[in-house]
Amino acid sequence: MLTRAAYDAAGAVWGSGPQSVYDELARPLVAAAGDLRGRRCLDVGTGAGAVAGQLRQHGADVVAADQSLGMLRPHAATRPPAVVCDVAALPFSAGAFDLVTAGFVLNHVDDAVGGLRELARVGRTLVATTFGGEAGVEVKEALQAVLEQHGFSSPSWYSELQHCPLHRPTVGQARAVLGAAGLRSVEVVQHDVVVSLTADQAMAWRWGMAQTAAFVGGLAPDERAALEVAGREALGDVGPVAFPVLVMVGQSS
């Protein structure tokens, strides 16, 4: 899969770029999970472990899962035990976990209802997040223009994600998808998570994303330096960026 290859390429730089942003975005998900002490949790699409790490800090017994070995491998020393697998076919028995978490995973899934059913099969409670709208539009547009001036074009798989059912849904749309998957006691709440970024932090975030990491990583040193100079000029001062995060909670049938 092209998406898997892109995340494999991003794994080596994720920790020094997007990770600091996603650490903040994980907080409302973990808060919605309630008391985690002694609970057996599966963190699907764990990536560099933003959610898994916070689950462990709150006393959960965590197993991590991701389809990208390239995302898992660089963080082996700090993340919980992990398995490489697809969200559509988890290698666990029914009801194996008290809680299944999925931070910004379902927005990548064409069959969101099927993905939710698989998560609900292996866990009693599901807590997941997606974006409820675009975040940092001015930052993203400025850096996208800089990238394109240096020869970048967005990969086709990234454009196709815009059509996934849980890609920036409304609260009502997200609730309907969870209901269609058979989840009970569904709750969907939007949290505006504010992250303060310098220009360099904003570039590290955007350069390290799966759709851009391979391109930026393939630049020669002088090309990379020119890209960063252009990025700083385009951004100026950044400051706080608000991320609209939808936290989705449901119980398996």
C-alpha cells in the first residue's frame, strides 16, 4: 500500500517533527478513556506512540499496533510491545481488550464502518479521534506553496483520503458512522487543542508528515537548506494553532 510506504518513510523523522504536535492532540482522547489503571488496552495505529505512552502513564497495560513497521521500529525503546497489522484484520480474539484506542487512524480508512466493527470486536470500549475541520490553514498553505516551488506535488493517495467517511466529519456525521457500525452509547465531542509553534517547529511538523517526509528527506543538503530559508520567510511568526479534534466514544454490542 502506498500509504504504508509513506508512513514507513516518515518513521525516522516523526519523533523530531510531528510527534510534539500529536502528543498534545492525544490528551483529549486519553482523558475521555476515564480511569485507566489496570485496564488492558490496544492502541491501533500507534505510530510513534503518542496515545500509547500516555495510556501507560495513567496505569494501563498497553499493546500497540500499526501497519507501518517503519513507524514502529525507531520507537522500540519507548513504546509498548507492538504488532504489525491492518486495522481491518486485527490478530486478536474477540473481547481481548477492555479498551481500544485509535488516534487519527479512522480518517485514513475507506471502510470506516468496517474498521469500527473490527475495533469493537476486540474491545469493549472504543475511543478514537479524527479532525473536525482543517487546522493551521495559513501555516499549511504557506508551507505547501514553498514545497511546490521546490518541486513537490502531493501524492495521489493523500488526495484520496479526503473522501474517507471520517475525514474531517461534522459531529453529526461522525455519530452516524459510529451508529452504523453498531456501537452503543455513542458520544462525539469536539475539543479545540491549541499548540504554540515556532516557525522551525511548524516546518518540522509539516516536513515530517507522511505525504511530505520522503520528498524532504530526498533533498540534497543545499536544497534542504534553501527550503528551510524559504519556509521561515513564508511563515514569519507562527504562535498558537488551534486543532479541532473530534473525540468519538462507543461501546461494543
